[in-house]
Amino acid sequence: MMKQRPEILSPVGDMERLDAALLYGADAVYLAGKRFGMRLAPANFDEDELALAVQKAHAAGVRVHVTVNVLPRAADLPDLPAYFAYLQDIGVDALILADLGAMALARQYAPNVQQHVSTQMGVVNHETARVLYEMGAKRVVLARELSIEEVAEICAKAPKGLEIECFVHGAMCMGFSGRCMLSTYLTGRDSNHGECAQSCRWKYRIIEEKRPDALYGVEQDETGTFFFNAKDLNMIEHVAQLADIGVASFKIEGRAKAPYYVAVTTNAYRQAVEGYVASGCSPDYRPEPWLCEELNTISHRPYSTGFYFGHPDQHTASNSYIRSWQVAAIVQDWQNGELLLQQRNRFCVGDTLTVLPPLEKPFTITVTSMRNEEGESIETAPHPQMAVYLPFDRPLPTGTVIRRQS
């Protein structure tokens, strides 16, 4: 029996990220309005932008899930009914919810929109999944602290009409399924209300009570570890195992990440899933090495497989990101044997650039010549968002990323 093709669910923080997700193969996107989402750092979408985002996504055959997954205080409740009704009116496909009261209001004011239970609710067993299904949930996003065996058990024992969604890539949290008070304690920014300051990523030192003038570094060695800072999750090599046990949706974390991150991660996991399907959904399928290597080209912390395979080596002794590539330009058009590019970072004649075509393997090109908008030959493209014309023998889709190694 053929296994179900897993959905690729991509993070979207603004319209440019939405365009990247649509171009590079997302089946669905998740995004937020200006309120009620667990990430207020991205630009997010006002009501008009939400309506436009739904139109663009649906035109591309892509579903839209809107996060309403803060833990709402009483002061938030009066505004939820009208918001839910608006989201239903514009055709949103699903609401991602983390609160039982919000679920009840959504059933009343947006009855035609699917309810997906956020990882913030911390679902770790099939009985909780069953109860949520009976309350109207179509999908649960499992807690990130589960092993693959525990996920398999939930998939096997949950109601047949309930979909299971799991994170496959992105930042991990030192709180349980995102429920953390560290940011609130240290900055007054409520991490459960969308305002997380990522205090777990800060560099800490400790003070010994009897030596108040001495600061001691917190170092990782054979006897200790960095206290809070987690590695990033990367499950690209294990998509077959997750699909084989019945995970319906592969969720990529990162609504606050750059459009380049959205493009690369969506592209990599899309092609990994396509390879899995082409293999006849073999549980032994492994992605081609270049797909795994693609995920090293984005800004990231050291990778791990999180909690999926036993107690994780989860902590990293640095709050720094690994950054070895940058976007050089974005394709705008192709005419008369030339690509029209919008510059994003400086590049020069003689540079080797890598083209990331949607749903294809990247390839390199060498810049032999280029000209500016006035038609003048130039040796370098130094100005942000300047128009650059580059000789090229075929068209590329608008939005295609061209990058260079830093």
C-alpha cells in the first residue's frame, strides 16, 4: 500500500518569504497576522496582506495556515471572534491554536476552517490527541521532545481522521514545546505571547556569592555544558522514517528567518520527499548528498536530530550562527539573452555564483561580464537592490536565488 505523500509546510514571515515558499515547492505555508501569533519579530501580515497572501497561495495550489497560538489572556478574548470570522471570510485553510478557549471560539466564529493544535499545547500521547480530535481538531503538531518511537505510537493509535504534524527543521527551544519564562523573567517580554527575546541564546557568566566581583564563564567541557543554547534540528536524512510511520506534515521552523532560508529549506525537503515517493516510498530511502549539503548553506547553529533518536546531544557551546553563504541577487526577468537581477550583496566580474533553480539541483556560473540599468559595462555590483544585467542562455523563474560563498 502506497504511503501518503507528506506535506511540506513552510514558514512565512512576510510577502517576500511567501513568494520564496511558493516558488520553491511548499504544499502549505504558515503565517500570522499582526496579533495572536507566537512570533512578533517578523513583519507578519495586516488584514489586507492576509487576504492577498491567501489569494496568492491558493492560486499556486498552496494551503494557508494562520497561527493564533499565543496563550491568550482575558484582555485578548474580546478581539478573537471578529478575527476568526475574518480569517474564515478570506478563505484561510487552517488555524493553529494552543488554547482550549481559543479552540471553542474558533468553532463558533470560524466553523469552516480546520483547527490544528499547536506544539505549544505539548501533545505527547495518543489519548490527548484523541480528546483534541473529539473537540474538533483536524491535526495536532506534536511536542518536539518526543522520540521517533513515541511519534510512531501516536500515529498508529490516534483517530484515523486526525493528521499528525512534526517539526523536521529549525531552531529548538530550551522550554518544553516553547513554553518558557526565561524571556519574561529577564526582559519583561512574554515568550508565550509572541515576544520572545531569545534569552536562551545569550552569552552568560556566573557570579559566586562570596566573590561578587568575579565573573566566571560558562564553558562546555567534559564535566559541563552550555546551559541554554540548543542546536538546530535537521531531519533531512530521515524523511523516509517519518513518512513511513505516518507523519502527514513536515514542518519547517523559521518565520523570523530570511527569504533565503525559506527557499533553501523548502527546496531541500520538497526534493527529498519527491525522492522518497520516486523510490516507491521505501523506508530505506536516503536523500542525495547534495540535498543534505544544501542545508549547510543557510545560517544555522550546529545541527542535531533533536529528541527523535534518544537523549539528544542538544546543547552547543556558542550562540553564534554558522554563515558561509550570502544571497548575491534575485532573478527578476530574462530578455534577449540576459538575466535582469536585483542585487542583494556585492559581486564582481570573475566571481563564481551558484544558481538555486526551483526544484532542481544548484549549478555554478562565472560572471564574465555585466551591465547596469543605463547599459554601461560594470566590473562590480556594489549597490543594494541595483538592477544588473547578466548574460545567460535561458530564462529562470522570477524569484530564483543566486548566491555566493562568503
